[in-house]
Amino acid sequence: MIFESNALSVDWLEPGIAQMTFDAEGSVNKFDRNTLTHFHNALNVLHDLPDLKGLVVASAKGAFIVGADITEFLTLFAEPESVLQHWLEETNLIFNKLEDLPVPTIAAINGYALGGGCEAILACDLRVADSSARIGLPETKLGLIPGFGGTVRLPRVIGADNALEWITTGKEHRPDAALQVGAIDAVVAPDALSSAAVAMLKRAIAGEIDWQSRRARKQAPLTLSKIEAAMSFTTAKGMVAMKAGPHYPAPHAAVALIEQVSGQGRAEALQGEHAAFIKLAKTDVATALIGLFLNDQYVKGKAKKATKLAKPVEQAAVLGAGIMGGGIAYQSAVKGTPVVMKDIAQPALDLGLNEAAKLLGKQVERGRLKPDGMAKVLNNIVPSLDYAPVAHADVVVEAVVENPKVKGIVLAEVEGVVAEDAVLASNTSTISIDLLAQSLKRPENFCGMHFFNPVHRMPLVEVIRGAKTSDETVAKVVAYAAKMGKTPIVVNDCPGFFVNRVLFPYFAGFSLLLKEGADFQQIDKVMSKQFGWPMGPAYLLDVVGIDTAHHCLDVMAAGFPERMGKMENDPVDLMFKADRYGQKNGKGFFQYAPDRKGKPKKTVDDAALAMLTDAYGAPKSFDAETIIARTMVPMINETVRCLEEGIVASPAEADMALLYGIGFPAFRGGIFRYLDTIGLDRFVAMADQYAHLGPLYQVTDKLREMAAQGARFYQ
Ligand code: NAD
């Protein structure tokens, strides 16, 4: 043994050829401080090893190296810039040491080589991957750029164009794609990885592969003519402006940096990388995106725990083959849980199956699924007009019409058919789980399972615990949602549950503005372009359905009369009464007609404008700050209430639910992160300015207290 530690070891494979094997104590290899220290020490030993002729860098785990340790980031980035500079210099010294070994080096890549893992393979002279490899630099997704030499080495290895694409999108790449651009030198089967790496290394040692010139290229300025450079960087800037937009500074910074250091050698270029990295590490956007990554790990961890506790769901059933039932059946089948889809109408079943077939067809078209895979999934959806095949289901998801009476009857019927320990879950969007539980003999086996539309796309599932729901039931439904590839978040029962409960106060803020003559198009523009929502509130109401929203408003008014009582002359009522239901019937705040692809295209509708002007007067302009405050304060206050009342268990889960359920702007990190960023005292002052607008604008006592104490939601 040449070197041994709890993170990696180095040993001879055969005379002259050593292998550095990463094998950390946890489940994956990552570049935490401990690993970096041992990595450095091992390289120091290797530099002085007289008989060394070549080095293989490999992993003993199922993945190569997943990247830097993101759990260390927020604390580290809060340090003064000089500390960050030191950390980057020290770490890059290590990567340079690997690149500068006096012998050829090869990375043998299995599984993930992301971020720092990808930067480590780039510091080697040669790279061979097996078919399981996934390679990429995802740092821009965290609001950062690669900081261990990735912006310097990657363009010099795969060319500026490809590197700009890899770095600005942050995507991971399959080995065949990586091979095509020259990021790796060969792809082999997993059992041939080690022997292929040694064989290639031997060719380098024998002088058959010119590893020295490959190495030199990484340390020299980029070879680009002026015209090539202008083309590459202008195109990249255009792409980034279009795709990332103005709220995400990292991809823009990456292009600027790569351009800036393109004429420089390694040492100077790395200095540029350090400076750009530090600047980004100090931004609110990086804090927000890193925070989301950590929150995601947290909620996934909770789901994993539930999965360990729960008996696996082998067979599912869904009642109702409508928009939601069809989507749930598809998602269940596609992720490997066979499902019975029951409806009372044959046309509904046909429609549900056709929708599933259409979605699968698209996957086949894109090459993500083989035709026999499609047949297998479709066979896993068994349509039925009676309950008989539902009897064997471990979990039944009820997704019939939103009517408490119908749901009560259907739930009681199915309870009589399934096994004693089967779990029933309702996909209701508004009806209290405790109310529905009253129809059941075994309310402990019942909870809410609230999907979002379209089911196959929206990542969130709210799992709603009723007063009588057992822990086993929650665990089983959480496990099932996770198996369906969704992010389950457990909330307690209340009208609107968590997501809709905080969404409707936002709509109330919007309605109040309209009643004062605000222009909904201006509001939509401010809330989407400036605040960053995927769409503004008027468009969102049209997408949700004005009839659905109208119904929800009634439920919320009954549930929270003191804050959400029916608003007189509410624009949503106005639209509803005029039969303007939004996208579903082609007219709401906007009007819709199918575009060439058959998707509804939104245009301005003079009739809607005239109707609003009649009701509330000629449109008036409000400044963006007022629009944001008046729509967001009610949503934020309600979110804070949900946390205080224990509807949602933690700021992390609340922020993830808002991101995954309604597309809260990721660069703001969620409502609690947003509050921490702007400062609780500033928020309280902002809300107080609008206190005269009613109780939705009133800050809770506890939040006021936290603000006075200078407290935060995230530490
Ligand atoms: P939908 O009208 O498209 O589908 C309802 C289906 O239930 C119809 O196919 C109908 O034939 C069937 N059905 C009615 N009675 C039945 C019975 N006794 N047994 C079996 N099937 C029966 O409705 P949807 O939009 O899919 O909504 C279903 C549920 O999901 C509702 O509770 C709704 O609130 C909730 N939900 C909807 C959305 C959404 O955006 N559409 C989002 C989240 C939750």
C-alpha cells in the first residue's frame, strides 16, 4: 500500500502502475475537506515515488465522485472573501498537483463524475468511462461556476462551444455524448473499466498516446481565432440571455469568465475563476439555490425513511379516469406500480388510456422508451367499470369529481371491497380530509394525496394527514408518491391544505388591486418578469380554471371567514358569471385559441378588458414594488401562519412545496428564504404599510417578535 486513509487509498496494480481509489466512509465519494486533505497528501507521496510510471484514478463506490460537499457551502460562503480565496487556491493546488504528476494519468469513471468529480477527471491526462457514467458541471444550477479549474480545463479539452454549453446549462451527459465531444477517450462495459484504463495508460507510458501535448493544451491559452471567439461567445451570450434570463447570474458570469481568460495560461486563468466564483458565492441567488438543493435532500431523506418503514405498494388503484385520475394511473404504471383505473363511464376510461398512450408515444419518439416498454406500461393500467379488480389494491387513490357527497359514497364503497390494511387516499384539492374520513369505518387508513396538474410534470404531492390518519398510512402514501417519482410533503389537514391555502390569499391580493382599477396585464408582467413566477396571477387563474378557482374561493371563505371571507364584487366572480372559465372554454382574463401544435395560445381579449373597465373604471398603473407587495404580502403571511399552526412542519418543506407545487421562483429559494433575504424587519415594515387593506395583510405576532429580535428562519 502506497497511501491509506478513510477517504482514498493508493496501491500498486502492477509494477510501475498505481491506482488511487476513492472510497469514502459514507455512501458516496465527495470532495469534502477531509477527502481533499487526503487527496493532497496522497499526491505528495505520488510525486516523490521513484518507480511510478502511470496512475489510474478510480472509485470503489457505485459512482466516481459526486462533487464538492454542498452541505459545507453555506457556512463556507458566509466567511470573508479572503477565506474563500484561500480555500480555492489550496484546492486548485491539489488539482494542479494531479495534473502535474511526472507520469501519465487516467481516470476510470463509473457513475456520477459531477462538479468537482468532473474537474478531477479533467485534471487527468486520459479518461475512460463505463456505460453507467454521468459527467457534467452542474454548478450554475446552484448559482455558482465550477471552482476547481472546470472553467479553465473543460474549454481547452472539448472546445469553447461545447464547454460553454456544458457549463451554462449544468446538464449531466451520458458517456456516448461525452465521447462525441472529446470529454472522454473511450466508453466500455462496466466489467471492462479497470482493464481498459490500464491498457490505455500503458499505451501512454509506451509513448503511443501523446499525453504530454494533451496536458500542455490544458495549461495554455485557448486556441481560437478572433472570428471563432467572437462567434462562440456571442452565440453563448444570446443562448444564456434566452434560457437563463436575467434572474440567474451564474451562466452569464461563466460565459464572461471563459471569454475573459481565453487568452491566458492556467495560473492566470485560475485566478480569474477564483474571482468570479467568489463573487457568485456571495450572491443571494447562490444562497437560495444551494438552500433549495439542501431542502430537496432533506425532503427526499424524509421520504426515504418512510419508504423503509412502509410495506411496499405492489398494486394500486385509482377511482376516476379524468384529467387527474388518468394522470395518476399513467404515472403509477410508468414508474412500475400496476394500477387499476376505475370509472363509471367507458368514454372516460378510453380517454384516460388514450392520454397515457399519447404520453408514452412521445417518450418513444424521443428515444427514451422502447416500443415494448410502452406496451408493458400500458398493460400495467387495467381499466374497469366495476370494483372487482380494485379488491387487491394496497393503495387506492380517489380522484372522482370534487363533490363531498360523491366522494363520501365512493370512498365508503371502495372501503368495503379492499383488504383491511389497504390505504385509501383522496386527491381532493379542497375538501377536508377529516370530513371525508367521516364516511369511513377505518379513518386511520385514510389520508389526502394531492397531486398537481399535469400529474406527469408537476413534482409535488401533498400528503395530508387527517386527525385520525395513522403514521403507517402516511408512510405508505409517502412511499408510494416517492416511487412514482414525486416529492411528497406531509401537511396537516385544513381548508386548501398548504399550497392552495397560501395561493388563494395571493389571488385575493390580485383581486383587490383589480378592484382599484389596476391593469391585470401589467400585474402579470410584473409578477412573471420581475418577481419571477412562471406566469402572472391572471394567466394562472385562467390555467387553473376560473370555475375551479371560484369554487375554491367559497371553500376558503367558509374555512377562514375572518381573513378570506367572500370579497364583494370579486373579479373572479365577475369572470365566472360571464362564463369565462379560462383556458378550458377559451376565454377568461385572456382568450385562447389552439396554436399550430394544438396548444392554447393566449391573446388579449377586448371583451374581458371592457368588462373589467365597466366594473372597476379605466385601467390605472401601479408601480412594480406596490404590485409585488400587495400580492405577495397576503401569501407570505398565510405561509407564516401555516408554519406557526403546524400545517407544514418546517420552512424547508414549505419552500419546497411552493417551488414544486406552484413554481415559486427558484432564484428566491422559497418564501422563508425570501423573508430571510429581505430581512424580517423589512418585510414587517412593508406589510404594515398595507395593514389598512384587511386581515390578510396583518403580520402574526410571532413574526413581529422574530423581526424585532433579528431572527431568521434558516440558520
Ligand atoms: P374530471 O372531471 O376530469 O374527472 C372526474 C372523473 O371521475 C370522471 O371521469 C368521472 O366519470 C369520474 N367519476 C365520477 N363519479 C365516479 C364514481 N362514482 N366512480 C368512479 N369514477 C367516477 O376531474 P379532475 O379534474 O380529474 O378532478 C378529480 C379530482 O382531483 C377532484 O377532486 C379535483 O378537485 C382534484 N384535483 C384536480 C386538479 C385539477 O387541476 N384538475 C388538481 C388537483 C386535484
